[in-house]
Amino acid sequence: MVGLLLLVLGIAASRLRELRVRIAATAVVVPIIAMFALSVIQPLYFYRPVQPIALSQCVLLGLIMAPRSGWPGKMLSAVGLLLLLISLTNWNPSTRGGYIDKGAEVIKRNWHPGDRIAYASITVAMPFLFYLPDRASCLIPNNDMGELPGALRTIGDCSDYTDPGTWLVWPRDPTLNRVLAQGLTAITRGMIPAWRSDIAWQFAPIEIYYLPP
């Protein structure tokens, strides 16, 4: 996305004399500059908050790609607008996240007193904590994927993620520590996941296993 953004802005720079190109380019650049400025005060995960500029980026891309006059330009603009409207109409954040809200509901419905959730990585801990903030949980250490930031560190490390009554939330991420992945494979061998996320290109499949008491 960064490469495409730089390419679009580079081409647009040669047509900044056109008012419509200046307006579209401003809509792309100003949010990025504001985010960089804000990051001086507090850290930000850049690519997710900046996703809304995709709309203005598409408009700018259409302006610099379409012919400047004549019916071919109008036709290409109409087709591009139609595709953009279809994409916006069918936009579904839950689809991009693999419907992890449904996975959280599985845990809620089948929760037993004394249960806890063991997250195998920060990449699943953060979104699931959004849906399950009041459930006892911990992060499995030595996963090679960083630590929980800020206030989320209060969930602590799992002393033993194989304890009974544990909901194991495991992303099949190839960057997960190999020894940890082998251990998770061993303790879940022969088990059927209580829930599995939809498959998507932008993240590793997520599986939830319950280790009963």
C-alpha cells in the first residue's frame, strides 16, 4: 500500500495545477501528516488507522489515470465510481477480521467458573480483549511476537497454558516461536477446535481450543 501511495502521489505531483487533483491529493496527504505529528505524542499502529484514506486515494488514482477529456475519460470515471460504490457498500470489518466476534461469543456461551483464556500471541490478544475484557486471561510468553502494550500488560503471562479450564486462542502464524508452536500442536493433537476463523489473506487462521477441567 505504501508503494502504491508513493507512486500515486508522484504522478499527481505533475498535475497539481489542476484544482481537482490538488483537492484529492490534500485529502490523501493531510491525514498522513497529522498521524505522523500525533505519533510524536503517542505511538500509533500506522497502517490500520490510515486505511480510511483509501477512499481519497482511489479518487486521486482515478483522476490521474483517466484521460482528461472526451467520452473515454468519462466512461472510465463512471466505471471507477461504480466499482468504488460497490466496494464501499460491501465493506464489512468483521469479514476482514475473520469474524472473531463470533469466536468470542463461543467462549462467552461456554464459559465455566474458574476458566481463563490463554492467548498464544499479541496479534490475537488485542482483538479478543476488545470483545472479552472481563474474562480472566493471560499471554503465553516466549512467542517471539512482542509484549502487550500499555494497560493491556495487566493480563500477565501464563504460568502454564496447559492447565485445565483454559481457552487456548492460537493463531497459526508462521512467525510464532517454533518450540511454542510444537507444544501447542502436541497438546491439541486429536482435538477439534471449538471455533476456527474464516480464512483471509491478511492474517493467519485463528483456532480456539478448550482444555476441560
